[in-house]
Amino acid sequence: MVAGGITANGVTELYVCPEKETIDGKVYETKILPIYLKAIGDKRLIRNRRKTTLCPDSAPGHNIRPVISKIQSTFPNSWTFGIWPGNSPDFNVIEHVWNVLQESVHKCPIPKSREQLVARVRETCNSLEPGYHKSLVHSFQSRIDEAINNNGGHTTY
């Protein structure tokens, strides 16, 4: 399992779970959320947290009270559990990045070990063009508008 975030200016550090670890609330709170908090200090990724909308997907670890509380206090514009369909590629731009990463692991040479798999995912993530991040993030409002115009239906993105 891998966790990470995207901004218009790039991707956060990736968190790769050790074997047999799952991303529950405690892991999210103690290991993943700090990566996003660190991105606030890196003005290259998040220039103004008050203008940043954190949109966690609907994974169970994102939906416990301490995590939601910390997200909402750090990112005032956060869209947490119940506000939006977090795994929808129509809205959540990170789903497009996950798709690129998934496709990369099926390209030759196919990774034969966990280490090779993790290396491929990191390499692919780091090789995404900066314009790719920006276009995904800046398309967010258009995606919302199109879904509203389609009465909640799919977008063309």
C-alpha cells in the first residue's frame, strides 16, 4: 500500500507501508498526515494552506475523529468524509496519479520483488511532468461544474 498527495506544484513524499502493515487510522495519523504537514513547510508544494483544499479519499484510516479533526484544523478548506465521493476519478485528481502508477508496474520489465516494485512506483511518481500535476489540480473546479451540470453524472476528464 502506498500513500501520497498531489499539489499543482508536485507530489508529496510517498509513504510505502512495510509488509503486513495496513493503513488504519493510527498509521494515517502518525505516518502519513505528517508527510502532508511537512509539505506545508515546503513552500514549493503548498504555498498557502488556507487556500489549499485537502481531499482525502474514503479509505477507513482517513475517517476517524482524530484524523478528521487534525485535517480540518490544518486545512480549513478540507473536504473530509461525507462531503464528497473520495475515490471518484471525476473529482479526486490523485486517482489519476494512482492509475498512472498502477499502469507503470505492468510495463516491462515487470518488477519481480517488492524492492523493484517500490522502486518503479517511486521512479514513475518522480518522473511525472510538472505540467501534469498543475493541469490535474486546476481541472478540479471544471470537474465539479461539469458534474453539477450533468446532475451528478460522470465528467469527461
